[in-house]
Amino acid sequence: MRLSPVTRRRLAIFRQHRRGYISFWIFLAVFGASLFAEFIANDRPLLISFNGALYFPVLQDYSEEVALARIYAGFHYRFSADVGKEMGKKIGEQVIATLLRRQ
């Protein structure tokens, strides 16, 4: 990118103001980190290893996708899909609690 002489001069003056220049880079770093805040600080795990397979629940909501597919296909109504997801969540919690008790 070619910069005009006026722009180069303005950048040089900005770089001479060390506090402002460093603050600018800190601001950019914090802003960049804030773009990933919802990805990092959520209630889902980033990675799960189960039976040798790796799953990324933070990237995809599998239960919602399956429930919507069954609703759109005409197999279920919305309320039955919601009840099914709740049952699946409770069954999963029970399985995890049982497996953790054995170890």
C-alpha cells in the first residue's frame, strides 16, 4: 500500500507519542480478544473425547439440529422435540454420574 507523504508524516508523529502508540496496540489486542469472548466463556465444553472420538459441542448444537430436522420432516411436533431434548439431557447426566461413580 502506498502512503502519501502527509500520511507518512502523520504516522511518524503518532509513533513518537509512545503512550498513545502503545495504547493503540493494547486496544487492538483487547478488541481482538473480545471477538472470541463468547466462544471461550460459555457453558459448553470446547472439546470432548468419547470412545476415541473427538466432539466439539461448542461449535455445533447437535440436539437442536436433530430436533429441528425431525420437526421439519413432519415426524414430531415442537413440544415433543423439546420434551425429548430434556429427557436426553437427564439421561446424559445420569450416565455421566454413573460412570464417574464407578471410577
